[in-house]
Amino acid sequence: MSETTTPNHKSIILPFQRAVFSRLCAIARGCLNVDRTTLGIKLRACFLLIGPSGSGKTFLARELLNEMQVSGLTVAVSDWILLGTANRGGSATWPAIFDFVERSMHKHGAIIYIDELDKCSHDSNWNAFLRSEIFSLCDCRIPLGINDLDGEAVSQSRIDKVRDFLENKTMILAGAAFQGIWDNNARSTMGFLQSNSPVDPPELTDLAKTLPLELINRFSSEIFILPELTEADYHLMVETVAGQIPEIWCKKFLELGHAKIAKAVRHKKGARYMEEILLSAIVSERASLANFVPSPAPSEHIRKNITDEPGLHLF
């Protein structure tokens, strides 16, 4: 679980992410820059961001915070700690969410990003309780029996204020890979032969086979889908990122980035490919420096001949 600040910086939105990011920003402005208390009905401000591993879901969630200039909290489902359970050395998740909302009330809005939503797909008692707590968050309800981070009972007046902020000034975005669906669609597209055909993105019916329909229905029917990267996407990604890294490593980054793309496509590296190539470029440059051998100094005989020439001086 991590809270995100919003420093001003130049975003590197990659070509295959631009359409999704633009639409996300438009939706966020509708959710966070409108007085929802005047609408008459509750606004459903919960959205799903789907894309295969490495497509940049968490990155876009961070960039959305920067664009909207609001506070943000990331909660990973795999780290979610239920109320009333052993806390494994950390605080239960809902009290931390409650605390984050209280500290965000002086701002014009907040975004809560639920990462790895597809991890709560298995049928077990733990996941049943986990989904119940996620239901509460999406429905802007505070679970019964919640205490603050110090273990003190939360008063009703504080609960009412937090619920009001969740209902009227918070957007909830959940990210999920649903990698199995992408892989199955890829196999059906390829048949028996390798193919560069684009993989069919998951649809709501596909998601309902993995997650309970009651969970899927907590989110808007408009799903934001990041596509699986094609070879052309990787080349564009390398060129785009190269313009943002220090010049000393740029040439090697471009050389390595373009040379290894076929392997990256096969292994479905995604946006993480950029991080690997940057490290390879840095290591290569440092190795060149470590192995650098200066030219040998001229021998005394050569030095004498050079210095005997009029107007020549060897420093």
C-alpha cells in the first residue's frame, strides 16, 4: 500500500497508451471536477483498467494523479489485509484507506487505485471476505467495526465525513491483467501458426468467467483496455523513451532496444522492456570505461624527435 504525491514532471505516455490515457483523463475530470451533491443520484465513479502484464497500468494510474493534481492511494489486492485478521506486521487495509481519506479532505479530490484486482478470483473464505471489503469501497460504505490506525473506535461523525468524501470527491480505478484471457485469445488467434495478428482484448463476458459478476458490476461498463504490444509498438516505445534519457546512454539504448525487440515480443516483456534496456545500456557504457586503456606515452626517442622540431612542444 502506498500513498502518491503529485510532483510536476513531464509525462512519458507511450504511443499505445495515449488513447486510453486521454479517455481516463476525461472521465477523471467528470468525476472530480463536478459537484456531485447537485446531481440528485449517486455517481458510479469506479472503473476498470485492463491490460496484459507490462502494459503500464500502474504507471498510467500514477500519471493520472499527476494530471489531475489530486492525492492518491495504491492498494494491491495481494497485500490487502482484512479487518479482524492477523496484520502480518502491518495495519489492516480499510483503516489505512479511512486514514488516507481523512487526510485528503482539504483537497478537491482523490483517486484510489486497486491493483491486481484479478488476484481475488479464487473461491475461498479469504477471497469472499476480501471481495466484501472491495464491495464496500466501491459502494462508498464503511465496513462495520472499523477502528482507526491506533485501534480506537471510529465515531459516527468521522464515518459520515469519510463516506461523504468517498461518494462525492473520490474516483476508484482498479487494474487487472487477466493474463489467462489474453493468452487464450492469443492461442485462438494464432491457431497452429505463429502470427502477428492483434490479440482480441477481453470483454465483459470474459471477465465474468474469472471474477464474480457482482464484483464486475461494481464498476462502470466502460472498460479501459491497454492492448497487447506489437513489434511496431516496441519500436515506437524505444524511440519515445530514448528522447527522455541522458545523452551519454541514448545511442546504446537505441542500439540495444531495437536489436532485441523480437525477443521482447516473444517473451511479452511489455513496458518493463525499457527498464531492462536502460540498465543494459548503462552497464555497457560503464564496462567500456572500465576496459579503457589510454594510448601509450611516446618513447624517449620519439619524444626527443618531436621536441627537436621547431615550434612543437609535448605537454
